[in-house]
Amino acid sequence: MVEENAQETRTRILEAAVKVFATKGYHETKVDDIVNESRTSKGAFYFYFPSKQDIFLALVDTFAKLLEDRLNEALQSKAHGLEQMDAALTSILGLFSQYRGLAKIALVQAVGLGAAFEEKRRAINDRLTQLVQARLDQAVADGSLPPQSTEIAARAWIGALNEIVTHWIYTGHPPLEACLPDVRRFLARSVGAPTD
């Protein structure tokens, strides 16, 4: 029971932090704002998170884990390369739509916040790139795609998705699900895959 209450308190603090960071931004957010939004105490906050930076990084980690898990699930759910790409794109764009606040924190607010944040973002991008690159390597090896630098292609894919989602975070347009057919065609063409 005590462990369950502790986890519930930590979750409330994290959920409050998402709301506050997404609204106020990192620099304008105070620990008191998160404490008030979560209806907890400063003692509870500092029990779980030694600083504002630590909770921010925990949120970035949470979103990155969600993203990686969904991407892996989508890739494993289909056998063929283009079906995997469709499943992955659908899953990723759906995740961003579902967790817009977390996406804003990870993709927009973590930019330019110093070395610790940049290192974290770079590590996440590298892990996502490796997941995509492994699938592209497999497609090149089995002849589904022409020979190419799969690392550059994977980084370009991650960069393109990052830009599309970042624009949507700022503007709300176009809805991410509406982008899917065009994004799919663009990414397929970029690696020499059939687009139909």
C-alpha cells in the first residue's frame, strides 16, 4: 500500500511537470509551480527529483522510452519493410498526437538548454537512428532497397520526422495523421523504395 501510494505521488508529480513545462517552458517553471499543480509538497518533490533539471530529464527519458517501445512494437508487428515503415510511422505519429505535452518537452524545450540536455537529445536520436538503420540495412541486404548509406538515410528520416512534428507542436497543423501518406511517399522515395 505504501509503495502504491509512493508510485502514485511520483506519477502525479510527473504529470504535473508535463503540464507546467509544456505551458511555461523550462526556464519559467519553478519547482513550486509543479508542487502546486501536483497537489503535493516540496518534500515529496525533492524525495523523487533532486532538482528541476532532474525531473525535466526524467520526462525526456519517459517520452524516449515510450517512443522506442512503440517503434519496436510496430517494426516487429510486420514482416515486410514497407509494411514495417507504415506501422512505425502510424505508431510514432499517433504517439506524438497522444502525448503532445511530452513531445513539446522532448523536441522543443530541451533544445539549447545546455550540455546535459543536448547529450540526452543526441543519445535519443542516436538510438532511434540505430533502430531505423538496422531495418534499412536488412532491406539493402535482402535486395529490397538499392545499396546506400543507411546511416545517412536513417538520420535524414529522423530529422524529417523531427521537423514535421516540431512544426505541428508549434502550429497544430496539419494534423499528424493527415501527414502520413505524404510522409510515407517521401521517405520511401528517399531510399529508392516503391511508393505505391
